[in-house]
Amino acid sequence: MRFQDKVVFITGGAKGLGRAMAEAFLAEGASVAVNARNAESVNRFAEEFKEKKVLSFAADITSYEDMEKAAAKVWDAWGRVDVLINNAGIVNPLVPSEKIKKENFDMAIDVNLKGTFYVSQIFGRRMVEQGSGRIINMITQVALSGEKGFLPYAMSKAGLMVMTRNLASEWSRHGVTVVGVAPGFIAGGMNEGLIRKQAFVDFLSKKTPIGRMAKVEEITGLVLFLASPGAQYINGETIVVDGGMTGYTAEPLVDFIMAGKGK
């Protein structure tokens, strides 16, 4: 087991891609802690994995106090955190930029950028003190080039690319390395509702030259590798895993929706 006796904290880890990553680390022997805003999903996670070494917290990453308390409880229970995965995030309602509502823009920045920094600082400070740690930031391919309809999401996630590089340059001397993962469209996670319609599956598959969406296990497999000792020299980088979508010309998703093609 690659992560026996290791401690992993995953934000947004009670469902979707975060849950899949939690399961993957548990299968490799890790102790896993997760948080989510929804208490029901947190309780369901704790019940399902009660035979494993798990901790779960109903905590919002935009609340500095919530996350400080969660970190303190993990250190009290297990004495350390070896891997932090900043997975929690939201996608704004997809509309052209001139129609973005202020509250939706603010929410994307608050959760995806500010909240992720809060967690990174809270856990990173403790990792610096313990002299080791790995932080993996889940970003998005859209952060590289942008896409119509996704501006708040893309802006907030692009900020994480800079944060990844900046924190790596500051904390590596203390044994704490930082890396980002920028997936394309995944057949799961926050897309679970979208892919119930075959029209969307077909459309999103055509956005990549490889001709399909990413499988959840392809993302979790990369994350496990990046958390492993063999990947520690990968530092400050954002790894794009998008099936070749970057630079590939295709119809924007928001135009597809507005044209009524997803009905």
C-alpha cells in the first residue's frame, strides 16, 4: 500500500471527484479526512467508511474559523497531514460575460480562490512547522485559455495556478511542495448532472481530439502519483490532463446550451 501511515485531507471530499480521491487513498492505506458544506453528505461519508481511518467535517472553506478548527482536530487525532488536496470548488452559472451577476462572480472568487488560499495557508503553516507536506490544487483546463460562459470560474482557477507557483517557491525550502492538476471535462464529479443527457456527453466528447471525456479514475490515478514520493520533483507546475483539448477548436459549451441543443 503506497500511502500506509500517511494522512490526507481532501476539501470537498464527501462526494463527486473528491470522494473518488478519498476512496483511492483509503484503498492505498491512508488515513483520510474530508470536509464539505453539506452536513448530510459528510455524515453519509463517515457512516459508509466507518471501518476505515476517516474523519469528516461539516465545514466551509470560505470560513477561516471552520477550517482552522478542522485542521486542529486532524492534528489532534493523527499528529500530522502529509497531503492536502484542494478539491472544493464551484462553477458559475454559464452565461456570456456581459450577463454575469455580481453575486455569482463574488461566489466563484470567494470559494475557488479565497477559500482555497485560506485552506492552503492554514494547513501549509502546519506543514512548514512539521518540515514536510504535499499540496495538490485541483484547477481546470479552462484556466489556461478561458472559455465563453466560464469567466468567473476560469479567473478564479487561473489565480490558483499563480498560487501554486508562488507557494512552491516559498515553502519548498521547508519541505512543502505544491503542484496543480488541470483536468478537462470529466465524466463524473461536478459534471454528474450534465452527463445524464447523452447530447452533452456527445458534445463534450467532441471538444477533445481523443474523442471522449476523462474517466474519474484517470484523474484520481494522476493525483495519487503526484502525492507519491516518485513525483516530488514535480513542483510548482500545473499538470494539464484534458485529452488534448487545449488549443483544439470546438464550439463553446454556453453556445451549445443557448442554441437549445442539449434538450
